[in-house]
Amino acid sequence: MADKTMSVDDVVGRLRSGMTLGIGGWGSRRKPMALVRAILRTGLTDLTVVSYGGPDVGLLAAAGRIRRLVAPFATLDSIPLEPHFRAARERAGFAMTELDEAMFMWGLHAAANRLPFLPVRAGLGSDVMRVNPELRTVTSPYEDGEEFVAVPALRMDAALVHMNRADRLGNGQYLGPDPYFDDLFCEAADEAYVSCEQLVGTAELTKDAAPQTLLISRHSVTGVVETPNGAHFTSCVPDHGRDEAFQKLYATTPWEEFAGRFLSGASEHAYQSAVRTWHEEQR
């Protein structure tokens, strides 16, 4: 079986401007931030981003890389509204398709199952239909005749997700309290890239953990990258919690100042070093 290990630069080198890019995790939890930061070091732009949004969206929006965002929200969890996302929206920096959380999930399911849409009740009677006039409804062909929203498939060119552990074949494991929908992101994309806190042997994935923690199967994965602390500053429990102090700095610092200090380096190592230096200054 193929060894799918890659570097961060290998992954972003396979991405192209104008792509529809899915980003896993949820809010400020288990986001593939090292891969997002790597995108910022390239000229990639004009992206359609599909995400349960967090700082991944904030970084890309502030840097002007998003053409359209498809999301139910953009939050930092402990800070309810992602501030750089908000600033970009207020200046009309990108178009947005805003879906209910359940509609978004079923859009992923539709894409993962290669269906053009799935019928859902979520959204009926709400402003979701008003702000998304392109959405259509369908009527059940059975005796009930019920009306549903036809949620279109959220098909993606590539997906980026972050796991606690993975093997070289592309199997991915989460060890925290929630799988989120990272498996659906991988299955709904033409290519999927898994970053992880640690690469381990295949046997180690089930050594001390329940089988259901094996969330992502190698058949849906194109490449896997070991990126220790690669979800920073988002949480990746139990490996590390959210870096709340640094997240607050991110949320309250003007973009150019933040990017100049933490994102102007040539590598992820430079970012992690800058973060360590900042923490040392706070002592």
C-alpha cells in the first residue's frame, strides 16, 4: 500500500487559485492551521472556501484570498464572532452562501455520496431561503407530499483536515470529544489532505483507543502531513487546548501588525518560533 506522507509545501503546491477548498474542524477547534498558514505563504487566491468557520476563514479573509465563503458561521468559540471575518464581510470582501448548520452537514453528505442534493426540513420558514434565493424546494413523491429544501451537494476540489494521529497510508484518528465532520469533508472532495499531530504505525491507531476513533479511511485521502502543534491556536484535545491568550491577541490586533509579526516568515517553523517568543515576553 502506498506511503502518502507529504510535506506542508507539497500539499499547498498541489492547490490552485480558483479552487473550491473545504476546511475541516469546527470554529476554533482542530483546524488544519499549519496548512492554512502555508496557503498564505503562496499566491493562491480566488478561493471558494467551505467551512464550519473559525480562524481559518479569518486568516484567509483578512489576506484577501476568498472569493466566496460557504459556511453556517465563523466563530472563535470563546470569542463569538470571528473579527477578521466580520471586517472582511463589512467591506464586502467576498461573496457568501450562509447555510443552517444542518443544511451544511447534509450538503456534505450529498457530495460524499455523489448526489446532486439531499432533501431536508432545516431552513423552511427561515431567512435562510431569503438570503439564498438560489435554493430550491422539492416535493415528496410519496403520499405525504411534504415539501423539503433541496440542499445542493457541497462538492470540493480539495479538503484539508487535522487529526490527532494518522498513519502513512492516510488513516486518520481523532482522540478528542468530537469527530466534527472531517470524514465527510474528505469524502466530498476530489482530493483530501490530512495533517496530524503525530504520525504513528497503523497498529498503534487502535492500540489504546476505540475503533470508532478511526474517523478517516485511507481510501479518501490523497496525502498526510505530520505537523506537531499544527492546529495552533485552535484546540486539538487531548494533545493541546486552545491557546486562549494568543487567540485574544489575534482577535484584537490589527491584521497588518499581526501578519507582520507572526505570518511573514518563510515556514511553519518560523510561525511557531514567533509564537514561543511572544509567550516568553508575557511572563
